[in-house]
Amino acid sequence: MKTFLIKAKIAMDRGKYWLSYINFAMLLFIAVTNMKEYEYFSFLQGRYWLVLLGLGTLVFITVLGYVDLKKLKTYQVESEIYARINPVQQKIFENQDKILKRIEGLEKKIGKK
């Protein structure tokens, strides 16, 4: 039962990501259609502005994501933290440390002879 609930949570989390894209598109559509009602935004009367603003926003989001991944590296740090608190990863790290210490000890023994 626990495994089923965990798998269901993972599926819902993935669905949440896709739903956020749909939510973004709806929000952009509503914003542009409401902006058309004001004289200041009269240049938005054509339908192509919705597409242009959508593409511009997606490009901006992509640039922000690139800066986050390549320059700020917050995703890497976040992944490291998740790996450290994951019990399975902790066991793997402990076993890796033990193996490295054994190899180091063997290298010292071989080097002394």
C-alpha cells in the first residue's frame, strides 16, 4: 500500500508540472485579452500578439532556467542535498567510502613491498 501511495504521489507531481504549463497558457491568454480593453494597450488588438507574448515569455523562462542551471548551479546543489538525505544514497556513499579506503590500504601495502 505504501509503494502504491508513493507511486501515486509521483504521478500526481508529474501531472502537476504539466498542469502548470496549461495554467501558464491560460494566464497569458487572460492577461492579454484583459489588456486589450485599455487604450494604452490598443496595439494588442491583433491575435498574433498573444502568440508573440507567449513565445517571448517562453524564451525568457528558458533563459532564466539556463542561468539557474549553468551560472547559479542551484539545481546541482539541490540534487546534492536530496541525495544526502536519501537513505539509499547514504548507504551507497558509505559503501563507496569503505571501498575507497580498502583500495587505499591495498595500494599502501603493495607500495611498501
